[in-house]
Amino acid sequence: MPHALIGYAGSTLRAAEMFAECYPGEPLTVLVDYYGKEITDAIAVCERFPELVEQGKLSVRMDTHGGRFIEGLDPAQSYAVLERHVPKGIRQYRSEEELRWLVGTGVSAAAIYHMRESLDAAGFHKARIVASSGFSAEKCRVMGSLKAPIDVIGTGSYLPDRWAETYATADVISYDGVPSVKLGREFLLKK
């Protein structure tokens, strides 16, 4: 049966409930960054479906727009998160791109560790993390070297350079006739 990549039906929690109503007991993957409340929405969904969490059938998908930090992080907090988990990790990278993957905006190593900390603190140790957003082979290598707590990597828009003309993603821009876009993608709304 299908997994759901959802989070746009009025609220992330309501979208998860709608999926569960149609596919009871099936694995559930919830997009938690649509409204910019990654931690709040991930915890709310886990609280609503603790049995799926315990069975390892609930995943939160992090796909935060590269123009902002996930809920609860800023540059200083990002460094602090990595210092707690991989204290020497930040010292092994030198390029701006690698540093952005570690402590920058979007789905960084710090963001992933922050999500794991938040889920664990709330008692949801078995909730899985799906990380997506610019996961090239190089970004995967960096995340692996830091042992970022990722269960699944989504590489939706990543294709090798020679296939650049095939790049494609999809964005919801309206739900039930009401304009609504993911936080950070407001440029998609017609003015």
C-alpha cells in the first residue's frame, strides 16, 4: 500500500488523519515543513498516531526550503546542536556549501539532529526521519560522515549534472480552491 507524502490539507495533522482514514494502519510519511512548524507538526502527528510510531511505521519528511532555518534553529543554535552530537564534525569541512549543509538553512545536519532530539525528548524514539532537499551524492557523503540520524534520503530533484534539463519538482499552490503554498515558496502565488 502507498505511503503518504502529505502536509497541505489545511493542517499537517489533518492531512495525516485524512490519509489514515483512507488507509488505516498503513505506513505514514508526513511532510512537516509546509507551514514552517517542523517540530510542532512532527510531534502533533506522533502524538495522534503513537501506535504507528511504536511499529516504526511513521516517518516525518524534512524538506525545508533553503531560504530559512527549521523551527527552533538559527545559526548559533545550529552550531550548538552539532557540538552536542559531533563536536569535531564542524572542523572537518571548509567549503561554503559543506558548511551550509552542516549548519545552514534548509535541511542541514543540525536540522536533522534537532528533529531527532525533539522527537526523542517527546518519547518518539521510533519515529523515522526522511530527509530531502538537495541531497546530491556530495551532500549524502557529508551527512554520512557526521552520522546524521537519517532513516531515508529523498533525492527528488537531484539528477547527475549531465541530466540537468530533466530537473523537475512539484508544488501544491492551491487546496480546495484556496491559494496556499509551502512557507518560503510564496513567489509561486500569482500577484
